[in-house]
Amino acid sequence: MELIFVKRSGKIDDLTIVREAGGRETISCPKQGIIPHEMVHYAVESVLAHRGFLSLVKDGKPAEFGTEGGDSEEAIERLVEVFQAELWGGRVPAADLVATYEHACEARGHSVAAISHADVGTIRHRLNELSRQWSAVAVNEDLKLRF
């Protein structure tokens, strides 16, 4: 599956998802001052062997806000949120990030996806690279990723 993130001048960027079978969907990505939320999903889901939003879309679910899966997909959503918060607020020790993630899962009543400190480092590295690439994208240009 190809992900085409397009930087726009307004408050919304675009993500076009090109499915292996040839179908295309475009969704809006509200600007956040960091990389798009779905790009954080890409960083997390491409490192971990756990299912989240992009995995659901790859399996044929519609790419829309509120696409829901099961317990494992919810666990990945919490992890994406924790990494996204770190992008906004600054890096914390890996142990603190994992503890925050575990607390968020517990508060929502679902399981925790296994994540090691090495995984945290790999995801952070991927997020840094995506952030660098996204900041170099001009308005109305794109960043293409394979998932």
C-alpha cells in the first residue's frame, strides 16, 4: 500500500492511500505543528508487528476517522498518541514513555502491545527522519511511503 502525504497551505494536509488492488482514498489530516497523525501511525506500525489503523486500512477497512478495530488496534492507537505527545512536548526517558503508554492502556481498559526500549529508539529514529523529510516538503508537494 502506498501512502501519499500532500502538504497544503491551509489547516489541512491530505493523505491519499493507494491500495494494492488499485483503489484510492483521500483523507484530510488536520495540521498539528508536527508530522501528520497518520504518519506517526506509519512510524509505529512499520516498526512493531502489531496491528493499528494502517493495518486495518491495508486489510480493506475504509480510511476514515473512527475506523475501529479490536483490542490490539486500540493499544496501537494509545502508543501513537504517546509518541505524538512526545513530538509536541519533547523527549522523555524511554522508561517514562513506556510507563505513560501502559497507564493510557490501563485507563482505557485494553491490553498493552509489547514494546521494548530498543523499539522506542527505532520508532524515535523513524519519527526524526519523517519529521526531517516532512519539513523539507514544499506546499502542494508530497511525501510517499510504502506500507
